[in-house]
Amino acid sequence: MSIIVNLDVMMAKRKMSLNELSELVGVTIVNLSILKQSKGKAIRFSTLEAICKALDCQPGDILEYRDDE
């Protein structure tokens, strides 16, 4: 099973750069990049909330579950 992060999709839909999102959310570009590449192991609810607020979306727009079977 995998959790896929579609942060790049939402950023493209909102025409927002990683730099802009970083400033709005208060998370470093490096940490957002790790999350964007689905290499992160965890995300704080407060960070997820800030990302959703900045991108005007729901958590399900960013996170997706895929069963690898």
C-alpha cells in the first residue's frame, strides 16, 4: 500500500510555485520538495491544514491511497 502525494498537481492547478507555497505555509522549500516527491514519512496536521488553506483544497486533493496489490 502507498500514499501518493499529489501536491505538484494542485500547485499546477493553482499556478503556484514551490517558493510561493513555502512562504504561505511557513515550511522550507526543502521540506515541501520532499513531500512533493512522496519521499516524506509523515506530515503534521497543522502543515496539511496550511497547505490546504494556501491551495484552497481538501486533504484528499493532495493525498491519495493506492493499494499496490
